[in-house]
Amino acid sequence: MNAAPRFSANNYDFVEATTGYNWIGGQWVPAASGETIEVINPRYNKALGAAPSSDARDVEAAVAAAEAALPAWQATPIKQRVQVLYKLKALMERDLEALTWLVSHENGKVYGDAQASVLKGIECVDFGSSLDNMSLRNTMTVSRGVSCRFEHEPLGIVAGISPFNFPIMVPLWMLPQALVAGNAFILKPSEQVPYSTFALAQLLQEAGLPDGIFNVVCGARPAVEAIVDHPKISAVGFVGSTKVAQLLYARGAALGKRMLCLGGAKNHLVVVPDADVELTATNIAASAFGSAGQRCMAASVMLAVGDVQHIIDAIADKARAMAPKVHVGAITNQAAKARITGYIDQAEAMGAQILVDGRGAEPGDPGNWVGATLLDQMNLNIPASCEEIFGPVLSIIRVNTLEEALSIENANPYGNAAAVYTTSGAVADYCVQRFEAGMIGVNIGVPVPREPFSFGGWRQSKFGHGDITGVDGFRFWTRQRKVTTKWALQADQNWMS
């Protein structure tokens, strides 16, 4: 057996990790190819370790391990399955500092953003542990002597494909519901951030999850395609770009699989003149520049309605105060940094006014840094106004009316999140009822629903039905069995008997 991957850090200083392996059947195993992928610390633009470069052979091994372990897990009562999650929650709380620094090092987040993401993951585990006490098995007497009920049956072997930006939180959007339901789960983490998943595998084993019920297969496109194509994997959850989400949804659906694929976003914030200045400026800056803008819930366009110059000035002040390395984390890789700065360069060439310029942040530093950037006088002909940038860049489009702002928001192809900033309940209600987005904020620029409310957008932000978290997530990883029962002939009968 290969040694478990190890990583230990308690500050931002560069630390190397030991080599990582796939986690299959409770064993650390190299990829069948023998090849590895470097894992880069974005703060230093330097390899902190390596992970397996897997293909269909590794997926097949994970499926075999899951298949062997599945009967005993499905025979385990749900009251016992959830005990694993209770223990996992306690272990994650015990290791909160270590998990936070791990996320920070392999993802590039500043400490506060990293810790918040781990805490949200713990909340997802907490919700999953409550599923056995929720009313998920309804029974009704529908006629004299006749009862109907439905119950949720596991699908069997299922899989998740998670992105680089939240290496612990996003897997935990899926895992608790899938495991409590009685499934075996195969996770393919982003090849850029596998070490957080390695830590999760170790914690789940320590929590008592049987070997083979959770497996990790690392790698890039060959591993993803093998998961979607495998005939014994019944359902796949995916979080990533819209382009890949759409392709995988079509590929898996054509094979008859249950697919739920979350894509990208272009979230709009509508600001009206009566908005509270301090609340709005603080909240918008946090939304647009927190996590270096590398999240699908980040604000990327501000629709400034009427005279809100005083609010724009306050946002610019907040942006200037957000220092790279301290408040704004590193960009995931050099290619992403080049893409982000390319959008800024193009906007400037097309007439945008740069109120705060994040290009050239930390000159001479080897890390991948782009500071908070605020672009004014933007319009829909400038690509930065309508394409997903996935960086700390906020575009300001000035409009005269609320209707014009709503028209711009609702015409964009994405439907992930939208928000309005106002002190008027009437204005807030008007916008909430008209936004074409799945998650809405009122004076909240990152309207991520807390558990048990579910996460999911509309239109090109999501392909598939239902949401990925909450009770919707539990339903996604299960199928309903309906049972109608009668035990005795009744003296009085009607058509329902």
C-alpha cells in the first residue's frame, strides 16, 4: 500500500506535499498509466506536489471497489449511515485549521475565504446528517383499507466531478445526500486541487465509512469521460464551466444517465439611488473581489440606475483597500491570469474608464496576482460586460431606469444569480419577481442559499433538473418507489377500493 498523501501548513509560507494517489477500495494506488500531474500553489506559481493522471482503467477499478462494497452499505439502516456524517462533522471541526490552510495553499485563497469555504462544507455535512429525521417517506390512507407510500431508493454507484475553486465545499454539496441515500460515490476532483479531496477521503475512513463506498480518481479529460461513459455509474453531478457542463450533460443523457451539470454565470447587481451607501459598497466589493472573483456567485456587472455616483465612489474606495495577498487571493494559474488581464486590456482599448486597476499587482512576485478591478462606462459591446471572466473584475453599466437594468440582466444567457440594492421594499419585490435567475439577493451580493435551501441557477447556468444541494440533492441521488397496499376486503366498496 502506498503512503497516504501528507501536507502540513499553518501559514502562507510555501510547503511541499508528498505525492498523492487515487483512493480506491480504501487503498492509495497510483494511476494505471503511472503518470502524474503537477499540483501548483498559485501564490508561488510553484509545484507543491503531484497527483495521478488517471484514465478508464482507474475508473473501472473504482467501480469494482464500489460494486463490492455496495450491498452491505445499502443493507445498513439509514440511522446508522448518518452516524458517519455526525463523526465527519466533528472531525472536520477538529481539523478546521489544517483544512483551511490546505485549501489556501492549493487553491490560492486568502485564509478567511478558505476557512469560510470549509465551514460551508461542514454545514452541508450537518444537513446531510439530518436527512434520516426528515419526512422523506410519506404514507397516506387513500381509501378504507388501502394505503399508499413512497420511499427513496439509492441509484447504486454515482459520481461527482468538482471544480478547482472550492475543493472541499463543492464535493460536500453532493456527498452527504448521496451517501446517506445508500449510494457508493466516485469523486473526480479538479486536477488543480486534489489534496483537499485526499484529506476528505482520510476523514471519511476515520469516521467509519466502509472502504469502497467513497473512491477518488484524479485526472483530466480521460477520467471525466470514463466516468460519464461507464455503464455502471447511474448518475453524475458536475460543477464547472458552461461549455463543459453542456457537453457532459448531453453525453451522459444520451446514455440514459441522470445528469445534473452546473455551469458558469454572469451575475448582475442592480443599484438604485436610495440604496444604503455603506452596506452596498461593502457588500458589492466583497461579492466582486472576494475569492479573487473565482466563484460562480461573484458579482461581475453592476447596473447603476440613475444618479448613484456617490455609491460608485464608495465601491472604488473599498476596492482600492483590498490588497492582493491579504484580501484578494491568487488566480488559479498563469493562463487564467492572462485571460483576466486580457479582458481588462480590451475594455480599456474600447473606451472603458478604469477606476481601480488590478493589473500589475505585486510586480516581480512569481505568484498569479490580479488585484480588485473596477471598470466604468461599460456597455454590452465590450466583452468584459457580457462574458464570464472568473476574476476580480466588476463592470459598471449606467442606465436610466429600472426597466432598462432588468432588461440587461434578463437578456444575458446565464441565470445563476442576481441582486438588487435598495431601501425600498416595493423596489425589491419588483426586481425579485422579474429577475430571470435561480438565486436572488436583496442587499446581498452573494445570495448562496443556506442549508436546507438548495443551490442552483437557471438557463445556461444549469443543465438538468432540480438543484444540487438540500432536499433536491437527496432526490437527485435516489429514485422513488411507490407502494400501494391492501390487506383485507372491505364490506363497503367504491371505485377506489
